[in-house]
Amino acid sequence: MMQLYWSPRSRSFSAIWLMEETGLPYERVLTDITTGAQKAPEFLAINPMGKVPALKDGDAALGEAAAICGYVADRYPETKLAPGPADPKRARYLQWLLFSPSCIEPALIQIFTKIEVPSSTAAWGSATQVFDVLDAELAKGPWILGDAFSAADIMIGSGLNFAVRLFKMVPSRPSFDAYIARCVKRPAFQRAEKIAAG
């Protein structure tokens, strides 16, 4: 059985949502980051960065929410959370799966810190560009790949839920509001929200 290491009110939400979407049995292993449990040697053996979420699946162990989403979706194809390797949508799936940690999160840091970074040298371009590109893609809807919900939606949906709905760091847009509303209606999202709240 997979073991998901998590902590309430943390970045664990994406991984919890993923696991709830799979319908697969898994064990939640509470890792209290307020006491430094994530710095214990046994946890660092799973994720040397000492962060949650982290996942163990037999002999496999990994950290980083996007990696966990990608791993579980590929390891358990019956969940239908990722296009197969031969599917032409696979390329866009991978792009959007990694868009949250590589573009949304740096853009939010830029917004929060008010640091001006030349778009020519910032790997994410600019915060404005990130959210304009995402707006244009989500306007096609209903999900990031069209009709099929995927693990990429878990990463994008988590990022937008955090940025727009919860912390209002990014102004709402019609495409964002509609997309977040679709995410929030998913029973797995609702279960994950209750779990993540502690």
C-alpha cells in the first residue's frame, strides 16, 4: 500500500487530492512539520529535502507534489489520470503537469515579494505572462487537456485555488473562476480539503 507523508495546512494538499482521485488504498502518515518531524533521518531517507508531501510505494520513494502526481498516474494507469506514452496529448500533459512548480509558484513568489525580475532572464517569463497563458488555455476548458481530467489538473487546480480563491494573490478571471469551481465540485477535492485542514 502506498504511504503518503503529509502535514495539515501545508503543500500536501495536491498529493492528498491526487490520492483521493485515484480511488486506490493508501495510508496517510502524519508528519508534523511544526515539530521538525520532516528533518528526522528516517524521513530524510524518503525526501532528502525534508519537505512534505512525500510518497513511498514499495521500494520507490519520492518527494515533490508534481513528481508524485506524475509517478502515481503512470504507475497506476487504471486511474486514467494521464495520457499514455503513445498518446499525442502526452506532451501537453507533461507541460501542464510541471507548469505549476515551474511557472505558477515562481510567479506567486514574484507577486508576493514584489521583486522585479527581467522577463528575459526569469525562467517563468513574468507573472503577467504566466497567468495570461493559463487564462487562454483554461478558456478552452473544461480541463487543461480538454474533456479529460488529469493529474495536470490537480497541479494547476491546486495552484489556482491557492492563488485566486484562498489567498487572493492573483485577481480572478472568468476562466479561473469557472475552472476552480469545477475543481471544487469534485468529491475527491472536497475530501482532500477536509483532510488537509487537519
